[in-house]
Amino acid sequence: MGTSLEEFDPSSIPFPIKKAKIFQLDSEEKASFDIRDLLPTYVERFSSNLRQTSKQVTIPTSFSVISKGELLELPELNFTEVKKSEVSIPRYTLDTAVTWENLTDADLDFLALKSFVYERLLLDAIHAYKDKDYRRSLLYTAISVETLAATKSDEAYDLITQNGDADNVLRLVSFSQKGGTLITKDPVYELLRSRSKFLELLHEIPLYIFGKSLIVDNEALYQKATKLYRTRNKIAHLGESHAGNQTTFAMTEEDALEAIECAMNIFQWFEVSTHFPIPKLSFVTGYSLS
């Protein structure tokens, strides 16, 4: 977990579950529900959050059996003979090793109902890449980019309409609804947004609301995004993209990786700085005691 037993003091770490009172009851309180009914929901959502915070794509998010146990004391460590042997561990395993910080962040995200769908979609793309399912990897990569662009634009729009447009970014107009309630919106943005597709979410929409466009800032990256968009359409309509076609990504390891890297660069352009380790064929050599 990244925390040694010597460093871990359960009493010094406020486990956030207590705030939700899901599993904590005072001695005189009686539960009006069976805690076991809540456990599967918590474990699955927690695991999904842990997958996102650690970026370890192989963490399961659904379970058929959940059991609990209690360890009263740690077993004694008794090495009668110590041998040092060389081992090679996949670098991806080390890069995504679950730390105590990942665990607490996953639990905090559970309580806050915090979920970045576009991150989970890109993790799904990386998982499919690891499984050599390049068709699914390309599809999820494209969906993650479109979801990211739409989410970031809508978040910025909602923030301005709710808190006021001090910088005069939008063309806000107030409308009276039935019952006298006033709503404020920008008809121009809403028209653009209703008609926007993949590429408009990278050019016209962000140019309108953020004052920047991917095609202006990084035309080469925009062209790769266009290639990703065409690939998604080919797979969606024909089941595959044409190998060797320069306008689409092929369903190969090399092209799937290039598509994922394209998505990660677009994430950075939208100022989402989360790092996504890639499960490449790379190993770290070390020594173990056995």
C-alpha cells in the first residue's frame, strides 16, 4: 500500500467513512438497516474510485462475493534462511501501486460523490489497450475526449451563469418563466452547444467560452483529434477502421497507443493534469528476500 507497518497508526488517520456514519454506530445506537446491505454498494463504488485515483486499470469494480475478516495480531516473521534473488516487475505495476493516499482519496471521493467520467473512460481505453482489444481502446479513447470537452465547456458555462459574467465572456439574457422565475442563459452558447459535435467541442465551443481553440493553439494535435473522430465513426458504422488509411487509426498496438497519447495531450490542453501511466512492455529489476 505504500505505507509501512511502522508508519501506520490507525488512531492517527481519520478514515473518512466515519463522516458518512455508514459503518459507525455509537454503543447505544441501533441500526435501522443491515450494514451488510450497504457493503456491496460501498465496496464497488470505492473500488471504482480507487481505480481512478491510482490509475491501476485492473482493479475490479464489481464483485460476486464480499467477505470480511479480522486480524487480531500480525503473524511473526521468522526467516530461517535468507536468500537474495533477482526479480523483474512490470514498471506499470510500480507506477500504479496503490498508496495510502490513493485509499483515502478514493474514500473522500465516495463521500463527495466526485466522479470524472472522462477519466474513467480513458482508463477503460488503457485497460482495453492492455488487453490488446484495440477496437475497444480506440472507441473509449474517442469517447473520453468528447466527454472531456463537453464537460469542461458546460462546467465553465454553468459557473458563469450562476456567479455572474464579470469579464463579459458570454451574451447573457434573463428570461421570465411561468410563475415569475427568472432564468439567465446565453442563447448563442446554447445554440452552438446543441449543434456541436466532436470537432466543434475542440474549436468553436472553447473559442467562444474560453477564448482559445485547439486548432489555433496546436494544429497538429487537432489533426490527430480529427483522425480519432473519423476512426470512431468508422468503427461505429463499419465495425473497424481501414488498415493503412492515413485518415484513421488502425486497430494496432502502435496506433491505439498513439490515440491514447493524443487524448492525454488534449486532457492537458483542457488543463486536466492527471497522469495516466501506460502498461508498456517495460520492467524494473530489483531483489527480493526469500
